[in-house]
Amino acid sequence: MKFLHTMVRVKDLEESVHFFTDILGLVETRRGEYEQGQFTLVYLATAPGEPEVELTYNWGEQDDYSDGDNFGHLAFSVENIYEYCRMLMDKGVTILRPPRDGHMAFIRTPDQISIELLQEGEKLPVEEPWASMENKGTW
């Protein structure tokens, strides 16, 4: 397993980018605008290839985030998402968002911290039982 990123929601994207880059010294590694979902993702790191902070900006008017609402999830890559999720299930972990797409899954810690698991490299071919599994709870 490899630690990838931590996601936080931000109210003012440019102010947050300024803070993380100009004040803390992180560098912007990539940015994506997602018209359909109405959000922007900006990834920052101490250096390219290092674990990142993912700033998530939801378009439109934003309410103030209360404590905890702005934190999203921890992300880790795994060599084989199907095998890793099977191992977790065998240990009693509930897969909240199964890897139906061969790429992404979500679980939660006992303290309800969301963890995103991402397939390292290319997506795996879609296969059962994962393709038919429904989401459980929130992730």
C-alpha cells in the first residue's frame, strides 16, 4: 500500500492555493475542472511524486464548513484492488463503495474516517462479485 493524498474541502479556492503554495511552499501538481459534478480539484505536494493534499472546491455559493465537514478522506493505492478488498472483507471490514469499476473503493475506520482505495496503474477488468455489489452507508 502507498499513501497518496488527503482531501479537504475549501470555500475559497484561490485563497487556499495561495496559502498552500506561497505560504507553506507546496507546489501545484495537477488541477481538474469537473463541469458535470460542479467542482474543481487541485493537488499540491512538497515535490512532484510525493503524497498530495487534494483541495476540493464545490462551485457555487458555499456555507461555512463546520469542524470535520471540510475533511474528505485519506487515499492509498494498492497493487490489486479486488484482492485487497477481499482481504479486508475477510478481516470483517465493510466495503462501503465496492470497486465495481476495477479502480476505486471506499471503507471507513472505526472512528468513521473515510479511506479511498485506488487501483495502482490501469483499472482492472470489471468482474464479479464486485460489479454487482451495491454501496453501503456513506463513504
